[in-house]
Amino acid sequence: MHSAAQRANAIATFGVALLATLCVAASILDAFNTPDVQARVQVTKINRFRRQLDGNDEVRLTLNMSMNLESLFTWNTKQVFVFLAAEYETPKNGLNQVSLWDHIIQDKEKANFNIKVPTEYPLIDQGSNLRGKEIDLVLHWHIMPKSGRMIRDKMKLSSFSLPNSYTNKI
């Protein structure tokens, strides 16, 4: 006959093994999810393009963004961190990435939106390399699951060119 402590240990061990099996299954099932992200971003206005006192270029934009990120959500998704980055090349660096906007989406119902917004963060280049530069807007997302590994992906949305001269508009 087994004691109460041995029985409790057997039940706890079975519960933990079952929970671990379910977590592994959730991670495996997430690998088969192929999301269909639909997003569009347009630069509607260059609010400010200037050279800062320290010699760095600064750009502030207004963006028109339309996104349907519902396909990123599965039963195992806790939240999705999404951000829009400006990517460009300079002679000093092959790839420069600057975050312009970010958002945390916790519900599938809030993953479909259409907004017009000024950038949260300015595009600042270390140097004066932005005049006449072609800038790519890339949407990045990080899916944070309830169990398993975090999934990251990105999608190039559009490009725009900055003017060849500075503006002092505010």
C-alpha cells in the first residue's frame, strides 16, 4: 500500500508531465501557422526635415497606416508587439534601422485598424546622410506566445524619398 505522500507525489508528477506535453504540443502547432498579414503604410507628410545642432539629420513624418494582423493570433498567442522601422543605407553602415512607431496588441479584436498618426519617434541619422535618401518602411512583429518560443517576422511595406534640401516646418 502506498502512503498519502507517495500518492500526492505521483499525481503531481503526472500533472507536471501532462502540462509539459501540452506546452510542447502548443509550440509545435505554432510552427504550422502561416499568418497572412495585410498592411499598408503611406507617408502623407514630412513634418520636419532639419539638421540638428550636433550635425545629425532629423525627420518627423505623418503616416497613414492600415493593418490587419488578426492572422497572427492563435489560441496560444498572448500578445503581439508590432513596430514600423525606417531602413536605409549609408556609406558608413550597410543597414540602418530606426523605429518610427510601435504598438502592443493584446486581443485579436484590436488587430485590425486604420490610423493616421505622426511618428512616435523621430528618424535621426548620425551624420548628415538623409538628404535625397531612399527610405524603406518595414513592419516588424514579435508574437509572444503563452507557451513556447517567440516568433519574429517582418514585411517591407513601401518606400519614399526624402528631399534634397532641409525644411524647417514644424
